Amino acid sequence: MASMTPPAAATPDDAQDPYLWLEDVTGDEPLDWVRARNEPTLATFCDADFERMRAEALEVLDTDARIPYVVRRGEYLYNFWRDAANPRGLWRRTTLDSYRTDSPEWDVLIDVDELGRTDDTNWVWAGAGVIEPEYTRALVALSRGGSDASIVREFDMGSREFVADGFALPEAKSQVAWVDPDTVLVGTDFGDGSLTDSGYPRVIKRWRRGTPLADAEIVFEGARTDVRVSASVDRTPGFERTLLGRALDFWNEEIYELRGPELIRIDAPTDASLSIHRQWLLIELRTDWFYGAQSYPAGALLAADYDEFLAGTAELSVVFEPDEHTALNHYAWTRDRLLLVTLADVASRVEIVTPGTWRREPVPGIPPATNTVVVAADDTGDEFFLDSSGFVTPSRLLRGTGEGPLQQIKSAPAFFDAENITVAQHFVASDDGTQIPYFVVRPAGAEGPGPTMLYGYGGFESANTPAYSGVLGRLWLARGGTYVLANIRGGGEYGPRWHTQAMREGRHKVAEDFAAVATDLVNRGIAGVDQLGAQGGSNGGLLMGIMLTQYPERFGALVCSVPLLDMKRYHLLLAGASWMAEYGDPDNPEDWAFISEYSPYQNITATRHYPPVLMTTSTRDDRVHPGHARKMTAALLAAGHPVYYYENIEGGHAGAADNQQVAFKAALTYSFLWRMLGRAACGS
């Protein structure tokens, strides 16, 4: 299994790394080190107030009043649900009529807690691929403790039992797609040479029921240096297609249609995102593209007749074109309409588009809110569900069909009193003059600076939008804290250009943007330096490491979760090689020249004052190696800096495998921040 593999082979530079031994994920000595660091952290912060916060967080996470979000498959609406009685979760379904009621009647297909007890294994739900349009069988993925690697078992939807001698795969980062009821396309760990350097499938095979996996025939291969290969099958009558993909790096992919033995390349830019629905091809551009005599800008969404595009005779239609303030966030198909969600200075707009004419019309009846997303759309019918919320406005689930007004189906409860909490958006100039937006959520009429938590991510074109969080509201806002969301470059809030300018050698802009927001908060009197904390995870954890080592004087405390920190070795650890298109290749001297400028692990010094930091990770994270957090903590402690460490033994990249663990992690974070930033300052 990926998370249990030994560390990558040492390089000559590793001789200078005294903490390389901490990369041994499950070794006795490293785990003894972990336990020795966990204990003082828990002893320091797990007091009576911590327990109150954990209970409050768990109440939010487990309440039956939450919205059970659904996806339609045929006549049923499917949902995966966790609560106090079912911490690992239930895979269940109901009808629309029942779902409309306050107490739907749920038909439970799989009880993950019961399955774990039967198998004596700590299963975590990892999803189900249901065959369409029959909806009779599913390929269910289950993870041990929340890792990305999972097993796969075939499940009979009628009998509610796993199929004896059905399709099954051992633990790996597999990818499986139904071809027909007796055939699947599968990419998995077939043995030596079958995985890429990133640890994902390199080979796709056709596997027929009743035959050994070893006899499955190869239909597609990538190179070891690719990120992964993938397969998908569209079984829509009249539009049956098998698509195969070869991800050259994180941002570039070649897509092919498999027709018999022939591979037909869909000759769009490799860095564009493609979507095929019935007769239509959509192309979402990440960079400018010249096609024929026309030029199309990065961030545009283009449409063409699929067959005409393959033949080279297509005329492209512009469905959406970005401007200085507006970008495409996401889209989804119903059978005959396209739903388009855009961001205008990070506020959502939703439109419905008619294919062919590509006429766009606002979706009527959306309440005033700052964040609306498509949570489900039926691409075989006309139904769609939208979720609308804001920092202080709980979610409302709206159902539409493209005709008539939206109908509110569900609403989430308010988990904290937001009557006296205000939301404001500000902009601040970064070092190069670019205006960076950020949201401030704080008590109305707050006088003077107070404890403030600043959040940022800044990577992989991921847009952070202002949505409701009951846990954040209860544990931070309701206690008088201020929350700030920074929409820094590297994200997707203003489309792909907001991201691409902060890749590789431009990554310094991410840190400069975040530091500019931090400074502006102090200048506006929202927080003093000693009251300003920041939090980020994964790529955001890398950002926290940079703040710690390059901008320590601007913060009173930092929370660094499941982070990348050793950028000299990140590409050698677990899935790290797949991110070289984002960060660069540290083995390339030209790339290492700019990576080394910010890599936190290599830039620790004992001569500057660092704010206290809470470092959290998970032993079971098989995406970002826990060695990053371990080694950084060891080096910080050796340099005399205040650092608190906590490593969860399970939970995967999310750092938590169930609601109990999510609540624990949240309470630990906020307990640390309140302690470090001065709880008395907010009068709670």
C-alpha cells in the first residue's frame, strides 16, 4: 500500500538531512518520535474548553438537521451520510417525493460501520461507481483509515450484497469504469512497471467477468513519467463512447476516443479541460489558443459539434469569455441544458445555457448570497440541485428543472448567531501592484484589533469562495474572533491566469499576496500582529511554512496542516512527482534555484524569532507524506522555535476519517489559536 512504502532512495544531498529517518512512515522509531511529540501537545491544549469546543463541533457535524446532499441515479436519489450513530457512514437512497419531506425514508444499501465490524477493518468510504443506465451493480471503493489507496468490490444493488467472485481489486490507487455488465476498464497496480513515478496507474486493461485479472488485455499505456492514465465510458444510447486519457503532467493531458482498435486523438490543447455530452464538445481553456483564424483567451469556454471537431470542420462557439472581474467557476449538464456558474469578484452567478444557440439566461429565483454551486445535475433528465450559502447564511438546497422558478427542497439550520456579524470585502495591492481581494467576517461594531484567523491556499487553480461553516462559526466567530479569507493568486478566483502567473518561478507571488493581506489587516486595525493567526493545509500548509520562515514578524501564531515543506524531496515522496508542473523539478538546477528560495525546510534559521506553530498531519496520508511535517518539526525544535505537533494515525489527506476526528482536529486548531492569540482580548 502506498502509505506504507519505505522512503525513496537517498540522493547525495540527503547526507545533509539529519531527519531523513522520519520519512519511514510506520517504522517503530519514527512512530515513537510521533507519540513523544503528540503527548505534550494534547496535554497543553486538551483542557475543559477544548472539550467544549469538540462537543460543539461534533454537534454541528453529527446533527440530523444537516442537508443530506443527493445525486440522482434513475428513479432514486443517493446520499452518503455520517452521524453519531454511524461514524463511518451509510450509503443510502430514497425517492424524490420522500426526499421532499422533513423525514425521508432512506433505504440503506451499505452500512460502512457494520461492514468494518464484519471485516475487522477500519473501512472509510471512498465512493461507488454505479453502472448506467441499468443501476444494478456498483464498484465500491473502501479505504483503510482514509488513505487514497483503496480496495474495490463489486456490489449487487438488488440483493444488497457484495458479489461472490465478482470484480475485485486489492489495495491500490485504482481507476475502474464499466464497459458493460460483464466488462470493465481498469487501471491499477498490475505489478512491476504498471505504475507511474507518481504512484498512479500507467496501464489500462479490459477485464472480462470470470477471467483472472492477470489475463486482462492491455488497451492503453502511458509513460512512467506521466502522472496517470484514465478511462471513462459513456453508455448514453446513440452517443456511446470510450475515452482514454494520458496525463502528461498535472495540467496537460492527451484525450483519445477508442473506436474498436483505433485511438482517435481529440486535438484540443493538452492543458484545456474537455467535456463531452451527447453531440457537444466543451473546451475550457487555461491558456490562449489560436484555432483557424480565431484567437480565444485563457479562461474561455468554447463549444463545438463533437464529430465535426474530430473531422476538423467544426466552428467554435464562445459560451463564456472572462473579463477583468469575472471568471468561470464550474459548469454541469442536464440532458438538454448547460448550467454555468461564474465568479464576479468572488461572488457567484448562475446561468442556464441553451446548446446550439448558446444563449445564456440568469437562473431565476436564486436568493441573494455570495456562494452558489451546482451540487448535482441529471444528465439524462432536466433536474438539477443548487446549494446557496454565505459566511453568515446557512445553506439552502434549491431544485430546478430549467422551467419555472426554483423550489427550496431543504435548508440547513443556523449553527451560530450571525445577527451581529458583518461581512466586508477589501482589496490590497501586492508587491507587484496586483489588487488582492479578501473577505473579513467579524462582530459588528468591533472596536480595535482582536484575535483574527487568516486562511489561504493559493494553488492548483482552486477557488476559495465565501460559504457557510457551522464549525468555524461556533468555535471562532461566536466567541468573538474575526475570520479572513484571502483570495490570493495561485487559486482560480479570477480564472486560469490568476493561477498560472503564480506557478513555478512565480510562486513567490502567492506568499507576497498573503503577506500583503496580513499587513493590511494590521494597518486597518482589525488585528495586531500578536493577535493575527493564519491557517492552511496541504498546499496551504506549504504557504504557512513560507510565512513562518520568511514573514515570521507578521503573525502571532500559525497552523500548518498536512503540509508540503521539504521541497527538495517532495517529488520523491508518494504523489509528489505529480505536482512538478505546479512547483518545478528540484532535480533541475534552474528550477531548484527558485524553489530553494522559499522551501521552508531548507530555510529554517535560529537567528530570527518565529511565532508558535501547530503542525498537524496524518500517518495514513498517502498523498502528502507525513515526513514533511515530522522533519520540519524536528528541525524547528532543534533551532529553538516553539512548535506543537500532532499526528493522527489515520484520516488520509483530510487528516480525519470520521466526524469524531474532524471535531477533534477543529477543537485542537481553535484551542491553539485562542491560547496563542489572546483569548481575553475578545472577552470570551
